[in-house]
Amino acid sequence: QVQLVESGGGLVQAGGSLRLSCAASGDTICISAMGWYRQAPGKERELVAAITNGGSTNYVDSVKGRLTISRDNARNTLYLQMNSLKPEDTAVYYCYALAGSHYTAYWGQGTQVTVSS
């Protein structure tokens, strides 16, 4: 079992920055990959960024160059640095982790990010 707790969301003006954090606990040694999804009102949840144990990263095109995913394995914490935020980035952001031999997905409770124009 893996538990994930996000923090760092909030209200920011367009062009501003936020940093999201996701603290992992439990069987963290079994985690193979982590990332962030987001879900805006009336839209499907979409993958924003992901990072493997080896440090390989992947981003959705709409955030490339603005959002950066990173991972502190010693602290079992995942980050999402969000710069040059746009109103269309407004969503609930969810941290996830894939763990175990069956790549079971674990989710955090979500944190709201609101970008005003």
C-alpha cells in the first residue's frame, strides 16, 4: 500500500507560479513511476507529467516549457513546479504512483489550482 498526500495548490494570477508537492508513505520502495494528472470542470482527467525511477520524464504538450516534474527519492516526495501559469491550467491536480509487480495505481486526494486572468 502507498499513501499520497498533495499540497501546494492555491489561487494565482496568470503568469504566476506554484509548486505542488506529493508526499509518499507506506511501501514506497515498490514505486516504479509517479506523476501528476489534472481534471478541469466538465473535462476528463488528463496526464500532465510523469517521471520514472530512472528520472525519465514525459509531459503533455500544453505544459512543455512551463511545468517541471521532479522527484526527491530520499524524501519520498514528488514535485511539480508550475511557471507561467495560464487560466486553462485551472484544475484539480492529482498525484499518482505505480507500485508493485502489477503496477497498481495509487492516488492522492487532489489539490485545487486556480489561475485567474
